[in-house]
Amino acid sequence: MATFSCFHILFFVFIITSGVAVSATEFTLQNSCPYTIWPGILTGNGGNPIGEGTPLNTGDSVQLRAPPGWSGRFWARTGCTFDASGHGNCVTGDCGGVQKCTGTGAPPVTLAEFTVGDKDFYDVSLVDGYNVKLGIKPQGGFGDCKYAGCVADLNTNCPNELRVMDPHNNVAACKSACAAFNKEEYCCSGAHATPQTCSPTNYSVIFKKACPDAYSYAYDDETSTFTCAGANYLITFCPT
């Protein structure tokens, strides 16, 4: 679930499966950070987008609806400045220099990832690093439907070699070891491209210890993927 290759094509219709109507899923994005964020929203496989990156001030929220079969990811962009035409940049999570995302957010970012359908799969991923706390809370639904999140402030204990600083010389984000060093053993690539050959590293262990329910590296599946059926989801940036 931590990779983005399995996303499906979208259809804005109801899907009838085994005689049961599967309806759209509602996502509520809530900003509990003490500053404005610009949600980053990316739909898989070039499907129709479900949001436009509207800024959320502290305490604000927005509701988005996704059709059955939707796959995508959400993240917080911080320290953004855009002009009247919607062009600009963000300190973290920048999305191609535009307010409305046209590509994957620039790491490091904390990700909420989903594939929704008869059975939803969701996770919080630190594979692309970390910028803000993030939580996923299913609302309604049936099955396991557990809270998933990373509610620790990883920026406070980010190793020096992974730190991303903001213009005020504060730690704005924490890189993944893959982004920092571009080595196969950190990126789960090349000779380390399988679950058998890619193991936790000293850096991913730091992430996992802080956030046990989040993906800390690409094959961290056993304790990091969650399922639910028939739910809507509250995604909170900077949950308390």
C-alpha cells in the first residue's frame, strides 16, 4: 500500500457488486495545525481529481467525495505562497509549483493513502519522509476499522542528516533515508527490491518507534495496512 503503482482508474458511478450497491466515500480533511495548510491530493492512474488544494486555516475542514474504486493519497503542504494565477511554492509538500496538484508532492511528506471499494485499504506512510502529524479515523463502517496515524512529532528528534529547514531555520520536515542518501538498501531498489532483501534500517527504526502504526519503509506491511468496509474517513492534520 505504501507504493503508488496499484491505483485504479476512476468511475463517477455506483458499482453493483454481488447485488450490493457501493456508494461514494466521503473524506473530511481537518486542519488542527496551528498554521494554515494546503492539502495535497493526488488521484492514482490519471483519474479525475476530487479536490483542488484549497487552503485550510486552523480549525477548518473540507469534505470530498470519491467514487468506488478510487485510489489516492492526501498530505499537508506547509509554508505555501501562491499568486492570483495559482502559481507559487511550498516549504514542504510542494506540488509542481501550483496550488492545484498536477503531480506527486515533493518529499518529505507524511501521507494518508487509500484504495476504496467493497473493502477499503488505508495507511499512513512515512516512506516519503515526514512533515506533520497525521491521523485517519474511520467513521461508521464495519470490519477492523482501526485508527491509523502518526501522532508523534518526528521533526523534534529527526537526525541532523535528514533535516529539512524552513526559512526561519526551524526543522520543517524529516527526509527519508532513501531521499537523503539514494542507496538501494534505504530505497528498497536494485538488489534490495524484494521483501526478502529489504529490511528495516537504523533510520526506519527511528520512524517506526515513534509511529508504530505507520509505514516506516516500503515493505513494512504487517503492522501498517488497515481495512474497513462502508466507512467515511476523517483525516486530521496535526491531531492532538
